[in-house]
Amino acid sequence: KLLAALGYGLAAFTKPIFPLAASVQWLIAARFIDRIGKGIRGSPRDALVADIAPAHLRGASFGLRQALDTVGAFLGPLIAIGLMWLTADHFTSVFWIAVIPAFLSLALIIVAVREPERPKNLRIVRMPLSRGELSQLSRAYWWVVTIAAVFSLARFSEAFLVLRAQSIGMPLMLVPAVLVVMNIAYSLSAFPIGTLSDRVGRVTLLILGLLLLLSADLVLAFTAGIVGLASGVVLWGLHMGFTQGILAALVADTAPAELRGTAFGMFNLVTGLALLAASVIAGALWDQVGPQGTFLAGAALTLLTLACLLGSRSLAGEHR
């Protein structure tokens, strides 16, 4: 909880810098610190969710977290647009208003969130990143990390959805709607799918999520119109809802309780690097072979992820 609060605190205390900044350098510094805060809070927050949530509701808990996080991701910009209109483009006022939810989130985690007591029989970990401790992470956990890493190579940045919209001639003023539609599909599916994963098993739904990504890649590779683009974007959002919360739940399922923070940290490190590499590769492909080749490459990597998942008997056996 302390580390999660620190991460949210860094984000909150940098928010007033934006309306007060006297130069671009201040804005860059504030944004940099804000991103550091996000990096600090991510793994402790997920470990805290895993500790608090009952084991039989773990999928639902991570699905709800993903859904609410995504709602904020698309409601925030929409509210900002509305506030810009109401304030006649007075962006300083909008930045000051943005300070309020940042400090509310910090207050909530400090006041309302109770960290569960550490069980007396839980082993104390002194050097979590040591070779000995990392060896305590199970084979099933490393399969989750491996599958998620390959999967991250397949699902490059959502910015390429925006580029695809531009490439088919979508009016510039409507291009941001692509991410809004994607996030709506994501947020509406994440919680129901997380809940379902507690009943029917996570791997089955993860496979369905990969099939949705494969479908999205193929649609986006060959589409030439708005309807095809919209279909591909919705499929992309649905695949996020089918996979992101479930992967987090699988990390919690397969990691020892005393190493959950380390497990989430390692998971986020590996998948973050893979996603960065995927976006760089996708950018190069976009420049060299265009949109179709980029999304077809994503489809090929999705098939590779499916092959890895279907071949991981230890993971499938334990989590159906």
C-alpha cells in the first residue's frame, strides 16, 4: 500500500505544475515524474488487489480494475474537451480541475484501502530479486510471463489504430473517436470476462481473446472503409477486455503470496519491454511495407502466442 500510495502521490503532486509551469521544461519534468509514479504504483497496486480479493473472485477483481481504469482513460479526455468548451479554451482552468481527481485517488488509497494483515506463517522475503527468490517463482508463472511477452509483441501500441484510421481517409476531427470506441469495448467487456474467468477457467478465455486479436489484425489489414475500421477497432478493444485482467489474475494465481509484488514487477518489466519492441518493429514495418504488412505481422505473432499457450500444459492443466 505504501508504494502504491507513493506512486499515486507523485502523480497527484505533479498535477499543479501543469497550470503553473512557466516553460516547456517544467511540463516535461512534471510528465516525467508522473510516469515514474505510474511505474512505481502499478505492481504494488496489482499485488494489493490480489491480496485483498478472495481467490474465487480474483478474475472479477482484476477485470473490475481494468474496466474502471479504462473508463477513466476515455472519460478524462472527453471531460477535458467539454471543460475546454465551457471555459472558452482556458486550458489553465482545466489543468486545475484535473488536480481534484488526482488528489481524490491519493486520499482514497490512504484512507479507504486497508492492507490485509500479513499471515504469521508467510515467509519473510529479504532480497526478492535474488536468484534464490526468483527460483521460487513457479514454472507456471514463467509460462504466464513468456506467453504475455510474446502476446505483447503481437499487440503493438493502440496508436497504430489511429494511423490506420488516417490511412483510409477518416476525417481528422473524427480520428480520436477510434480510441474512444476501442476503450468503450475494452471497459464494457473487462469485468464480465473477469467474472466469467472465475467460473470457466482463465486459459479458455485467454485463447478467445487471442482469437479476437487475430480477427482484429486481419480486419484492419484488409479493410478499406469506415465500417471495417470500426469492426477492427471494436475487436481490438474486446481482445483487451478478454486478456489484460485475465493475465493479471494468472500472475496472482501462479505466484507465491510472499512474492506477488516481485512477480507483478517482473511481469510488467518483461511485457513493457516487449510492447516497446513491438511498437518499434511495427513502426518500421509501417514505413517499409505499410498498414497491411504491419497488421499481418501482428496476426502472425498472435498465432505464435496461441501455439505457445496451447503447448503450455502446466499452465493449461492448472488453470484450465
